[in-house]
Amino acid sequence: MSSKHLLALAAALAAVPTAAQAHHSFAAFFDPDKSVTVTGTVTEFRFTNPHGMIALDVKKPDGSIEKWRAETNAPVILVERGWTRDVIKPGDVVTIEGWPSRDGRNYLRLRDMKDAKGKRIGSAPFEPKAQS
Amino acid sequence: MRPCFAFAAAAVLLACTPGVAQSEDSAHPDLSGYWGAPIRNEPMPADLRAKLPPNTAILTDTGAAEYPRGEYGGLIPTAKAKAKADAWKPEDEMTLARVCMPQGVIYDEQGPFPMEIEQAPGLIVIRYEYFDQVRLIHTDGRPHLPANAPHTKMGDSIGHWEGNTLVVDTDHLEPSTITNNGLDHSDNIHLIERYRLGPDGKHLQASQWFTDPEMIANNGARYIEWNKQPGHYIQPYECDPSLATEYQGVKTGAAN
């Protein structure tokens, strides 16, 4: 392919509108440019639509417990990455990394989760564009 | 009952059953089964693209991805549609009143959710996992519903076969989103879809074309592809609106 054709192809590709953004409610409530990581004990896992939810007790250095909640993708997306409804259960210790709530409370959108041994739960993290 | 008499009785019963016409559906491709979610956008095959009327923008948001606010994949909103889109706020979608409200078939069918198809003489039923929605496509030759019939999220669909392609014509849709970023269609939108099996028989291919002069100055289209997964069944969606309580009172950001 000639350089002229390459340039024409590049121009054509640049002109094609692409849709690669997360759903808008995600960007409204969570900060896609920040990351937060918490380690805690699972107290509840809801494998529900439109989104799932994990409740965590996070022990602070002074011994007190901080309540956190992590919102997940819809079950159909979780299943695609190898999750099941019993992939975690109350009492499990997990480390969750994700995008923090814009209002600074203990609430996040889950991007990745690992078990107590550091093994990823599911086959891959959830990319920003898959957030709905 | 003797077998020959039983067969004759069944034939009479079928012929007299309202809405079950004697069609040639068995001679057409079998689209039935579980079709896995379209996760990503694929390019529309050239022959399907060639069937699109002129002045049609092909959207590329099939699957999980969406257009940024103010971008509509080449669709040209009318002044009325643009004013509504400009006033749209994504946080409103996560209120108790809205979080579990189903959207219309034009947006629903391209999202990352599976569906199941049941194919019978004169009738094709599509069960979408997304919001537990059910759609009837009549292939018995009936016309569309009268103009004053209710408009719904699934609309009124009639289908016919053109060779190995099922062509579905849908109207009577109630207003809903097109791109989930504020651009809505009106209740006069007209949808035409073409469904066919891919060359390997393991993929279902569909083009979606729509026209809505009240809201879009040109026309729109999408290409959607599902993969067959035998032995799977769609799951109940059973949307839980309590998620919206997590968002109540939250200060939202501007990056949307």
C-alpha cells in the first residue's frame, strides 16, 4: 500500500466516529482517572441486575472497622470473566481495586479483585469502557 | 383414536387456530436457540451495507461501549432532539424511578446481553435477557396493528423471508433512547432489521436500520452479531431498583 493510500486510510479511520466510552452513569458517579484499593472481609455479595454489589468490612490500623461497598458490572459481564454467584462468600478476605466515588465516601466501582492469596478472581480486570 | 384420524383432526385444529397460519417456515433457516451477547462492534458485511438506504449513518456502539456525550455516531439530531439531548443528565438514569425502566428494542438488542429465539410457523419469539423483555415477530402475513394501537418498547413487528434472510419491519414503538446519551427517538420511528445465519451457522448476523424524521435528519443503522451457545439459557434479569439508593444525594462529576 502506498504512503498516499496509508494517509487516506488514516484519514478515513480518523473520520469514523468511535464508541469506546463507558456508560455515562459510570462517569457521572465515579472518577475514571483515580484508583482506590481496599482489603477487607466480605459481608455480602449480591449477584444482581442492573449491577452487583460487594459489602466489605475493612479493618483500620487502630482496629476499628470501616464499611465499604464495591459495585460491580452486571452479572452477564461478570460471568463472561469467569465469575459465579459463589465466587466469593461472606468471611472471605479480598482485595478490591477500582474507581472511587466522586463524593469521597467508601464506595467504589470494581475493576479488579484478588483473594487472600493474591490470586485474581475471574479471568481479567474490567476495563473502563465495559463500565455501565 | 386411529392414527390417520388423529392426524386429520390435528390438521383441522391447526388450520382453525387463530394466529397460527400455515406458512413455509420449516423451509427457512432455523434461527432458534440461545445467542450469546454481542460484546463488541464488528464491521457490517458489505452485502448488508448495500441494502441500506442512502443517507444512513452506521453506528459503531454495538456491545458495551457508548458514544461520549454530544456524539451520535454520525446521526444528525433535529433541533428538537438536540435540545432534549442537551438537557439530558446521566445521573437521572440512576434514580429509583428510572434505574429499572426498560429501554426500547433499538437500543436493547445491541447491548451486551444474550437472547433466545423460538421459531414456530407464523411466529418468532425473541426473549431478551436485558430487562426480561419479550418480542413477537409475526411471520404469518398479517399487517401492522391499526394506527391507534398502543405503542410499546418492543413495538409491533411483522416479518417475512427474503431467501435465507428474515426481514423484520417494526413500528408502534414508544419513545426511548437510541444511543443512551440523551438522543431519543420518537413514537414514529420505523425500524427494519435483516437477520441471517453466518456462513458457519454458529453466528447470527443482523443489520438494524431506522428512520425517524422527527428526531434524526438522516437515517441510522447498526450491525449486531451473536454467537450460538447450545445448552445455554437466558437468565432472569429481575432488575433490583435498590441500587439507585446508593446514588441518592451523591454529588456527581462533570466528566460525563
